[in-house]
Amino acid sequence: MRRISDSTIRRLSLYLRFLEEFERDGEETVSSEALAHRGGTTSAQVRKDLSLFGSFGKRGLGYRVHELAEHLREILGLSRRFRLVVVGAGALGTALVQHSGFRERGFDVVAIFDNDPAKVGGKWDGLRTRDVADLERDLQANPVDIGVIAVPGDQAQVIVDCLVRCGIKAVLNFAPSQLTVPDDVALKNVNLSLDLEALTFALTALQ
Amino acid sequence: MRRISDSTIRRLSLYLRFLEEFERDGEETVSSEALAHRGGTTSAQVRKDLSLFGSFGKRGLGYRVHELAEHLREILGLSRRFRLVVVGAGALGTALVQHSGFRERGFDVVAIFDNDPAKVGGKWDGLRTRDVADLERDLQANPVDIGVIAVPGDQAQVIVDCLVRCGIKAVLNFAPSQLTVPDDVALKNVNLSLDLEALTFALTALQ
DNA sequence: GTTTGTGAAACGATTCACAGCT
DNA sequence: AGCTGTGAATCGTTTCACAAAC
């Protein structure tokens, strides 16, 4: 299949959100124009994005809301739930464990680890913080789908290497470092400082 | 000046990180090739990105590390510190207040607000949580540069409208909703569920 | 000889526009 | 008549390649 761009995937996720809203509002069908308007894009973009995966609409009618939502969940791999492990029980890691939005969207945090003895044993949302020394053993015994890295930058590569050894194929990285992973592992970086700096650039340039 | 793309800004921020590392390592000069290698891009890309803002290198020599870092800080607007307000004292909001990485990079969280009486008065990193009812008055008295939205999705638009009324020109939004702001306000969305869904797509497609 | 700065070429993503289905 | 699906046209970004500077 053709290579799908990151921005396409992002938009598909957004379309799914909007379809779920339309469904709650009791809408039966929706046009590419309506979806586009809701998401700040164009109807042609919506149709192109969808056409990369098949032909889900009816000419003259639009798309059936529930049916298209199902197709998108299938495409995005959201037909099942996913198990997450969070490494790093600092402010960010514990916030992620407590964040209810993940569970609502099919992501279950099943374990949290830290290397600080003062933090090991601490309970967050009913989950006991475990020692990162046991990470490899625990993950072998109890595999997860996605690893979340919330440790300081200088420890991030060691942790991601360990996760990869445990067979994890998807990593969300909050540490501000460029991590190296094998080709068959998906890696996404979230770097809040970079986002803030995009804002300072806008503030400085446009004024 | 020509319109600068988001990805260019993102790369410039990364180059700045790498330059700071090179500087710590005592390097005097650096080539576009070295910067590119460190950041997973190409030397042509580095030179194009920089050339959008001026001509900072010497042919045959490369770029002076400290000098280029200064130029980048200037371009990104990082020659001064920025004041942030966090709205929403849930797990995420309080994690952001406590996050030391921001302060290190020039961003000071100077206030945190919530609408839950149980949370108002709570101290985080020495900062007393205030009532969101006072948000507008407090911000008029004590302006900030950047607003950070860490409230549930259904309250985000009300909050951003309030921030805009207070004259804030840059907003970082963690709520999973599409916000509307005037043209002269910079808005950046961080939606962790969208990032996770990019990973589930990769997990499902590439296996 | 080395490395920048930059037009030109190649590539990729978005938008246009319309034939074809309902 | 209304709206999708999709080639063709446009636009923006990345890569190439080389003349100019050191």
C-alpha cells in the first residue's frame, strides 16, 4: 500500500472524533463538506484522505456516520484496546497514569516504573510504582503494546533500548532527546519546549 | 518576510539544542553536515533553513557555534524570558507547573487557576492555585505572555476566549478540542490521543 | 580542498474541477 | 440535483548540484 503521511493519519483521527460527535447528536449521514468544516480543512482533502483506504461514501448522499466511524477505527487500529507502560514517575509520568482521557479512548496504563527508591512503591490511580530494575523481567512476563518515556533526557536512550529488547514496537517519548530505535519500531516525540518555542517565534515575528 | 513553515521553526529549535550541546563540548565551529547528522536531516536542509533568515556561516569553515546559537535565539525570540499562566490544576496542569524543564529554557509559570473550590488554594511548586473566576482580573493586573490550557475539552473554548480578552497572543492547548481564536493569536495544540493513535496505526499497518 | 548559499529540479501534499453514481 | 472519487493542476518543501568564498 502507498505510504500514508503523518498529517493524513492525524486528520483521520480528527475525523473520527467529529464522527463520534455527530453520532451522539443523532446524525445519520454526513458530507465531506460538513466534516471538513468541523475540522478546518476542505472537502477535497477529506475525500482524498478517505480515498487512500477505500471508497466509503455514496454519491449524492455522503457518508453514513456510524459506518465511516467503524471504518476509521479499523484503519487506525482502534478496534481493540492497547496496554501502555509508563517509565518515569515524576510529575509528568504520574499525570499520564491519572489521565482519564486515555482509558476513554482505549489506552490502559498497566504499569509505571521509576529508578528512585523514594518513588518505588508509591500508588497512582491504584497502580504501584515498580523498580525500573525489574522493567525487563516484568515486561517479559506481562507484555504491553506501547511504551511511554517520561524520564530525564539523559536516561531516555537506555530506557528505550530496554523497551525495544522487551519487544515493544511503539514508543511515545516525552524526553527532550533524539532517540534511536530500529526501523521496525514506531517512535513519536512530544517535546513541549519545541511547541513553546514555535509560540515565541510567532509572538516575536508577528508583532 | 517570506512565510516560514512550522517544520522549519521546529528544526531551528532542534539545531539550537544541538549547538548548546556542541558548545558544552567545547566545539568552536560546526558544519551544516555535522548539525544535520545530529538531527537526522540533510546538510542542504540545514543550510536552506538558516538561509531563510540570513547568512551566518563562512564558506570552507562552517558556522561558529556560539554565534549561530545566539542568532537562533534571536530568531526564535528566546533572548528574553516568557511568563506563562496555566489554567486547570488537574494532573496535567500541576505537572506542568512542577516541570523544571520549562524554567531551564526560559519559561516561567507565574500562575495557576482552577474552577474547583477543592483545588483552589492548593500549592504547587510554591504557587497558590487561584479561582478561575479571578482569571480576567488577575491577568489584567499582572499580564503574561503565554496561556496554557489544561482544562477538560468542554471548558476550553470559554477559557481561551477569556485569555484572548486579557490580551494574550499565544496559547498552548492540551484540551482535545478544536479552538477558535482571532487571526493575531498564535495557537498550538498538543493532543496526546492523536499521537497515540498514530502509533496504533503504525502498529497495525506495519505488522 | 572545504563548505556555504542558492537557483533549479524533484518530490510530495493540497486544491481544482468534473465525470459518474445515487 | 447533490455529492463522491479521482486524475490533473497547483502549491510548497526538500534535495541536487555548483559557483563563490575562504
